[in-house]
Amino acid sequence: MLVISLFEPWWQLTIGQDFIRINASPIYTNFGLFGDQFTIPLIWALNLITILTFTACGLVMLIYSLVPTKPYAKQLLGFSWKKPLYTVVSFIVLLVVIVLVAGHFGVNIPLNGSATATIPGSWTSGATVSALVSGSFQLSFYFAIAGAALCLAARLYHGHILQPLIKPETIANPTASAATEGLS
Amino acid sequence: MDKVKIALTILSIAIVVAPIAGLAYVYRNNPIGIVLPPQFQDLLGGGGSNGSQSSSQLSQSISHFQMPQAIGQPQYDSATGAFSYPFNFTNPLTSQISINHFSAEVVGENNTPLGDVSIQPINIAPGASGIINATGTLSQSAINQLEAEYQSGNLNISLENVTVNFGGINIQIPQINNIGSLVTGGT
């Protein structure tokens, strides 16, 4: 998911015939204007945080998969399973908010599909500017959903199947167990 | 288990703090650069993100933008009232410019209707120049008036109901005033 997202955005917005292009994803966001590509440094930093987070989650999940019955396995799982899901949900919510805010100002931005957006004349000194706007979710977005679903499945698998297999004495305080054995 | 929890917490904090701290350090001399891309800083004349001079493609494109330049003299057919006036335009962008439609009504002083003007669809490759041939119809009286003004170098014409379609974007402008300098090639 991370590798694919580095090369393909989760959501793409095109205004006109590639006049303006917005490639949006938590991994990499950039803007195209008149064929020139640019990024906003703050957004780039946030993207880097997401990349590092996903990388850490992947490595921790990998470690968890090797030691699923260890007492610290649940903490490893707890660190890694939530973040992809939260990222996907947050991204969708952010997109919806942006679309709703734009709609409030009279600019119609489709999440998935095409529409004609008209900029209010008050913004353009009386001129009427309209353009074909196309929004689409890319393949990497669906990979992200699949990845988040798998993380959720791992959590459920741990809770319902793996947890009963973990020995009780390994969960309890080992020093307390040793003291009890010494007294007896 | 506490050690694992502490380690994961420290890892989470480091992942968030490190990029932000790095960004703040890189842009410590240019805090506005954190939210304003270098390309737009160039446009605003602020130079590069670290104070050094840099020129993005966008800023170069904008700096190389020139209004269409009239070529030669307009041609007029008094029998039909048809005229044509070629302009030369150089595409400063890194992508092709496609003008699918342009039409407008020509008005003179006091918004007196003189005729209409349009151009044929044209595609201009990046960095290339293209000939935009403005054609339309003008009445003889309009021609006489415009010719007198043209000779005096003070051409007083405006465009009304301008409709432009390019690159999938449609623009309708109620009026563009004083385009005489464009037609005469003056400043």
C-alpha cells in the first residue's frame, strides 16, 4: 500500500483539460498548475509523517506476526492496526468537508465523477468562469482500504482466536508467580 | 511490556516531531515558505525558500508571458465588411495551450456597436509561437472611425460579451475596455 501510494495519489482532481491538477493522498500530495508541479512544504512534512508512521506500523505488524502469543504482542498490534484505518477515515472525512465547504461557496466539486463548476462572479470581477471538474479515487485508495481492513481483521483475529491461546501465567506478573511458588 | 509500550510511544512522538522540527529548521529564515511553495515565492519576488535566487518553471512561464502582438496591417473587405487581423502569440507555458473558442462584440466610444470578432480554434505547443487570426465583420462607418483613430494612434475600442473557451475552461466577460493599444501594438 505504501509503495503504491508513493507513485499514485489516492484521489485526483482535474480542472479543465489538465489546466489544474490536484493529487491528494496522506502519502504524497502535489498540485499541478499550467503543467508545473509543486508541493506545499507543510503538507510535504505531514506526508512524511504518514510515510514514517505507515513504515513503522508495517514493521511492528511484521514483528507481531512472528510473536503473536507473546505478552507484548497485543501492544504491538495495538500500535499498528489503528493507524491505517484512522488515516483512511480521516482522509475521507477531510475530502467530504472540503467538498461541502466548496459547495457552500457555490463551487461544485465531485468526489467521484465529473461536473461543471462555476466560480461565483463576485470572485472574478463580474466574469463568469466555469470549468469541467473531474474527481476520481485511484487504485491506491482501494489498496489503502484493503490494507486498513486487513489491519482490522488482524485485531479481531487476535481478540477472538489468539487471545485464548496465550497462557494465563505469561500474562500475570512473573515476579508474583515466582514469589507464590517460593512460599508453597 | 511497559518497555515495549514506552518504546512505541517514543517512536510515535519521534515520527511526528522529527519532520516538523526539520521543516522548522530548514525554513527558520523564511517562515512563510512553510506554507508558500517556492514557485509562488518566486512570483512574489521573494526569491528561493532559503533566500537564494531560484526560478521555477511557473515563474519563468509567467515572466515570459507577453500579450499577443499584432502583425502587419488588418485586412478589410469593404464589400462584405469582413476583416482579419493576425496576432502573434508565444506560449510561455510548459503545456500546450488550446483555444477552442473566442468571440466578442466590438464597441467603440460610448459603447457604440461596431461589429464582432472571433478566432478559429488554435493549438500552440509549449514554447512555440502561433498566429491567432482575429476575424469578424465591421460596418464601413466603423472602419472609417477606427481608421481615423488608428492613424492618430489612439484607438478607442472595447470588447463586450467576450466568450472564451480554452483548456476545458469557459470564461464569459461582460466587457474588456480599451484594447486599442493591443491592436496598435503600442504600450
